[in-house]
Amino acid sequence: MPTSTVSAPERLYLFHHSTTTIPLPENRTLDLSSGSYLVQTTDQKNILIDTGLAPDYPKPPNAPPARNESTVLDHLSKLNLKPEDIHTVICTHFDPDHIGYNNHFPQAEFIVQREHFAIARAGHERFAKSRHHWDLPKATWRLLDGDTNLLPGLTLLDTPGHVPGHQSVLIRLPKSGPILLAIDAVLLQSQFTLDRKPWPKDDNPEQSLATTKKLLALAKQENTKLVVFHHDGTQWPTLKLSPDFYE
């Protein structure tokens, strides 16, 4: 009698999209990166986490140029994958640099926190300009309420503060063990402390601090060896980047 295959994470690819050097006071600079992620499962499913910044999104005046620019489609192509090979798109939140290519995956199931979906659909100003990229006609949505085990070894974490209903992702891999994708709950490694300061675009600084404490406790509990900080341009060059992968 054939045995059914349990779906679990088998590989994690990190897609690096770009790095921008931002000038700071006192002649300092900050490297900010962006990216997206691909989880491949034991039953041959492809789960995409975020899709990056859309090419039609206007950059602020005098914005520094980005380096090493690429798109989620570029990275998928290098893995011999087409958009239609993606089964699921996890939306961590609807900021424009995270949902810009959602419309390329109309066949996928989209997963987001119910609270986040509700405020965005209600017309929240922060997500209105990029609405045509995430509020897709005939899209299939799965709405979550809080921390959810999507499948064995893949947990979506309710991590508000940056925006209401933001979610981070914990992935448990056979060899690498647990890897935490903090996404924008903690943008930079330097923020991953019990006394972190809020990011200028955080919606709720008190929730951001509470979320950081939650993720610090989780990382300790899970004995997590790697936490990926989504916008940390100093950390990204130290990581295994696609087409390499964690397994």
C-alpha cells in the first residue's frame, strides 16, 4: 500500500533583489537590502514568501541608486521555474516592496493575516497606491488569525508593530534546523535587542518592541542558528544566496 508524502520544508532559497546605501547624519551611511524567499517542500510544492518591489512604483526624489538589482522572476528563471510553478504566495504584509509582483502568480493561493487584509481592503492609505498589485481579481485568499502552522516545519507568526497584521516566518529544515525570517518586524540585526528603538515607518512602536521580544524568545526556544533580517544590507552578503540554498 503506497504511503502518502507529508509536506514539509526541504529547501530555502534567499532571493536578493537590491542594495541601496542611505546617507545618515554625521557622515554615516546605512546599507538597506531587499529580497524574497522560496521554500520547496518534500512533496514538490513551491511556496514564495513576498515578491519584491514593482517596477512601476515611483522612487522618492533624489533617492540613491540601487545596486545589483534583480526581480523575483529573474531568480525563479535561474532555478528553471516559471510563475505558474508557484503554488502558494505568503504575503508578510502589503507594503509596496513586498507585493510588487503578486500579479504574476494568479494561479497561486495567497496567504495573509486577516487583520492586515481587512485594514488594507478598507482603504488604509499606506497600502492604497500599490493596491493594484495585491488586490487581484479572482485571487484565492487564505486569511489567518494569529500564529499558524501552515504545514509541519513552516509556521507563520503574527508580528505586529511595523504594520497591523504583519507576519514573520519560521522554517525548520532537515539539516540547517530552524531559520527565522523576521521580515519587517525587525529590519536590521542591530534592532534585535530587548531595548530596540522603533523604525521610522513602524506603525506602533510599543507593538514593535513586544514583537521583538517575542521573536527573541522564540529564537532561543527553538535554538535558531540563523535569523534573516530582511533589509539588513550588511547581513545579506554573509548569507547563502540563490541559486545556493539552505536544506
